Amino acid sequence: MRTGFVCSLILCAELAAQPLAGTRPLTRQGDLAMEMVADIGRYLDGRLASSATRRGAPGPGGRELLGRLVGAVDARVPYDAPVLDATLQHDAKMGAGAGYEIFAARWPVLDGMDAEGLLLRPRGTARAYVVALPDADQTPEALARGFARRLAESGCLVLIPTMIDRADTHSGNPAIRYTNQPHREFIHRMAYEMGRHIVGYEAQKVMAAVDWMARQPKAPIAVAGYGEGGMVALIAAALDPRIDAALVSGYFQARGKVVWKEPLYRNIWSQLEHFGDAELAGLIAPRPLVVEASAHPEIGGPPPEREGRRGAASGAITTPPLSDVRSEVERAARYPGVRARLVEGGPGGEAALAALLEAMSLGLAADGGPARFGGYAPNTGARLERQFRQMVEFTQKLMRLSEFKRKQYMSRLEPRDLDKFRQGVEAYRAEFWSESQGKMPPPTEALAAETRPIYDTPAYRGYEVSIPVWNGISAYGILLLPKDLKPGERRPVVVCQHGLEGRPQDVVQAGDERTRGIYRNFAAELAERGFIVFAPQNPYIGMETFRILMRKANPVKLSLFSFIIGQHERIIDWLETLPMVDKSRIGFYGLSYGGKTAMRVPAVVTRYALSICSGDFNEWVWKVVSTDYPFSYMFTQEYDMLEFNLGHTFNYAEMAMLIAPRPFMVERGHADGVGIDEWVSAEFAKVRRFYAYLGLPERTEIEYFKGPHQVHGVGAYDFLHKHLAWPKR
């Protein structure tokens, strides 16, 4: 008897371990969520490494495309000449050198944004005009003591703009809190969301100087920069054909291996799909480009975290091997007309300066000795702060006016005719997917799921599920099947999505009290109500580990949601094969980052029959960009929230328009710190009006409840029962 009892236990255990019918056993152990993050990282490493093979010579629209990617798209302010900055106490002259004088100067660039720095003016007629760009942590005065004076000694008129530096002095709001974000990162974050970039702003300062130089007595125009200034010089010369020659020092290199390791403020959306440094040289061709292989600014990371200051992204700048610089110059030489010359030295060494002047048919004068400063000495800290605050305010104004830009952008969408809307919305969906989120190729792997049991309750059985999507990357989650399913019956499915750092288990049977309080086991609750439930694992887990995925993804025109959307497409592919699933009734319900998913995934995955956004719906653009609200992402570590130019294309109301005419609901707790009711209500009012114009006002709802950041599960459950046509029990 004892032996038989043991055998029956073994048999029961074997039966309990059986995979779901029609699937293979899931035998992998370990942390499948973190394995997914690692797999995506490896895929992106490959995409970055192979990016150069996908690029060719820039086409006729290359400059326009580059201008869009760096946000150099705003009309510059016309002006007569740079202003010499005198005061009541001092004239503008700051000093002199061998054959030239030094003045404090500024010149208009964009509405409300000036360039401010130094003018080195030769005593005779200028033989050439040069915009000289220091590294971010150098002042114009330091450059005037460096290579800029050698250009002035050689007869060049030189303008040196102030660059935004890497300190964190002003990065924050004294009424809220400060951060340790470098000034460049602080501006980058807000600008990126608005389709702008700090590099684009600084390139505009160069081109505004060229606007004036091009009107002067004819002479060559050049740009020369080191470090961050080298990056700006390279981009400005690529954008502006009026620049006759360029010198790039301490920046040029093969970029695929390093771009994601560099500071966040160097992140450019889809850069490496179109432009490595060699392709930028291709845009400069046939004009000469001098590449100086010199020591790069050595930046180990952002300013250190300390009391009251944190939230900066990681990122370092190191000097590459000479071979990496040489290989990129050689790659550039393959493009028609490229005249890139590699020299060593510097930064701003004699050989590089001689090569730049030679390219303009000039010679390098004998060294006249140090520049002599003794006149007006501007407050360099105050000057930097003015430049910083002008960029901040320019970008905040873009944010405040972005609603009107989005209205204009969406004007081709006709909500008053449902048939015309259905026809017109597809182009917007495609653009949102490709240009805002980044689109992965279709799945490459066979639809062969692996499963194993994980839950067995009186109401449902649960299975871990892994579904191959792309080579090495799977979709993982948990399937809950109610036990009262009848043979041949097809039921609706609710896909229940966790939030930041979450796991599918958190929405089924959370292991700690805090997590239970947030998710309230809503996946299990829905299964007990008779819905089939799938809880996916999304890759926003692992803190900095997953955020680095965004850094790797953006240069190749991808994002976290590129993978998430593809995984959800594959999850639905598989769900539709299950005999108990009604494929016309698959709904989505997500909280927090899962609510962020509820806005983005159903916007393009039209097989989701409805979407419920809980604990996330917002005036999203202001949430990401504003410096006036304590819950803004400008003050937090969550730089993964950045989506290039979303501010001028798709706020949450516009994303909901992409979900329409399918049912859409918002769940909002009055005490939820992700935003304020006023923002949520105003943004949802646009959604409600849009559905009313479609003649379908009953398909959208918002439920407010007296509670914090959590699943409420009252009106949302009613919404699911109603629109997925499943009776309450």
C-alpha cells in the first residue's frame, strides 16, 4: 500500500508538471525576466556593431534629415552684426594679442536665445572668418588663450561662443529640488522630447554667426572645435554648406562601440541608421575636413550624487585608440568627394591649425605669444547661467505651445466621419510606430510556445509561457485559465500589465504586502471572474540595466517599446491559436508603466479590442518636460521616458485617437502622485470630445477614485465585462 501511495504521488506530480496542451515543456530555470533584458542587450549590441554596413553616402535630403535629428529646425533671428558687450563701467574690449583685439560679444540666434562669448578681431582686413568652439568645460577665454589666438594671429576674425558646461549648479528648480544632472543633460532631456537637442541649439549658434560672416567682404568661413565643440563643429559644417572648411578635434571616431556609453546629452535618435562620423564627413564633402586625433576630454561620469542632488544618467568620455579614428577617416574617404585629413597632436595643435588654414589657402603665422587680458572681464559664471536659462526657457515655451503644433499635425485626421477616420488613422499609426517608438522587423522564429504549470487554485490554473519572437529574444508571461471552461467554449482575454520593476507574478499573487496593495492581484481577480488572463513580462526591469537598453536602442532608431510592441504582437499570435480564446475579444489593462504600455501598444496593435490605462494617463508632454512641477521626470532618474519629438506629435490624447474607435478607459486615483487631476481631466476631455465626434461617446470613460497609485478594479472591471461581452458573476 505504501508503495502504491508513493507511485500515485509521483503520477500526480508528473501530471501537474505537464505543459499546456499543444506546447513544449518550459525547462529553463533562473530569472527569465532578466534573461530577456540581457537578450535584448545582446541584440542591440549586434545592431550597433553592424550599423555602418547599413549606411551609405548621404542622399540629397541628408542635410534636412540631420537638421531634424539634432533639432536645428527653428528659424534664426536676423540681425545686422554681433553686439560688443560694453557696460557703464567698462567698454567691451577685454585684451589684445599679436595683431588682434579681444572683445566681449553676443549675437542673436533664436527667439529669446543668444550666443554670447568673445570676438577676436584682427587689426587689418580679416583674411578668414572662424567660429571656434571650446569643449563644454572650457570658457571662451580659455580658448582665446589656446588655439583661437593662433587663428587670430594668422589674420582670422574669430567668434567663440560659450558652450553649456557639465556642472550641475543650475540643474533643477529651487522651489522643488536640484539634481546632479550636468547642465547639458538637463537641457537635453527637455529638448529631446520636443524634437530639439542641445547640439542642435549650439549648431544654430554657429550658423547664426555664419549668417553674419557670409554678408561680410568675401573670405573663407571655417568652424573649429574641440571635444563637445568638435561634435558641434562637425554637425554645423555638415548642415551649413556656407562653411568652407572644418577642424574637428577630440571627437571624430568610429561611433557604434561607444555611443551608448557616452553621456546622455550625446544621444541622437536614429543617428547611426543614417550618420556615423564618416557620413557627416560625406555631407561636408567636397569641402575640406581636418580631423585631429587628440586626447578627448576625460569625463568619468556626471557630478557625484550628494544630499539633495541625484537623478543623472551615467556616461563617460574617453580617448579612443588612434586606430578607431583612422578607420573612420578611411571609411569617410570611400564617399565621393570627401577630403578628410587626419593629423595627430593638439587639442588645437599646430599641425591641425596649419592644415585648416592651408585648406583656406592661408598660412599659420609665427607664434605671437599669449593673449593679454587686462580690460573688461565679464562674469563667466553669470554668462553661462544666462546661456543655460535661455535654452531652458526656449524649450519650456516649445512645451507650452506644443498643443497647437499637435493639433496642426493631427489635422489630416477626420473624426466626424467614421469611415474617413478609419482610412486616415492608419498613416498616423504607422508614423507613431516607426518614428516615435521605432519598429522592429517581424518575428523571425516559429510560433512554438513552451509552458509549465505555476499556479493551481480552485478558480484557475496558471502556466508560465515563453514564446520565441526574434533570434535569441522571447516573450515571457503567465497564462491563467479558468477551471470552468467548457469544451469548445471561447472566452475573452484580458492582458494584465505590470509596472516599473514589476513581474507577471506581481499581478497574479503578489509576494509582499506593498505590491499586493498596488496591483491588488487584479489578474487573479479577473480570472476568478471567468476571463482568460495573460500577464506579460515587459523589459523595464533591472534599473540601470534596462535603461541602458534605451541608450543602445535610440541610435539605431529603436526604443524599449520597439521590443514590447513586437512581443505583444507575438503574444496575440499565440493566444489566437488557443482553442478557448475568442480572438475578437482580447483587451489590455495596465498600471503605471503598464499604463504607459496601455497607451502605446494598443495604439498600433489593433488586435487589442480595448485598452484601460491605470495610474499613468496624463498631460504626458508636460510631465516629461516641465521644470515647474515636482512630479516631472526632469527631476528623476527615469531618463528612459524620453521619446524624440513626442511633444509635437503624440501626447496621450493623440495616442488615444490611435486607439479609437475601440473602447478606451482611464483609471485615476485622486492621490496618485504621477500627476494631478487637473492635468488628467484636461487631457481626457480631448479624448471624450474626439469619441463624441466619432459618434461613440459611450466607448470611452474615466473613473476617479479616492486612492493612491494602484489598480482600483471597480469601474474598470465593469468596462471589461461590458465591452468584452462577458457577464458578471
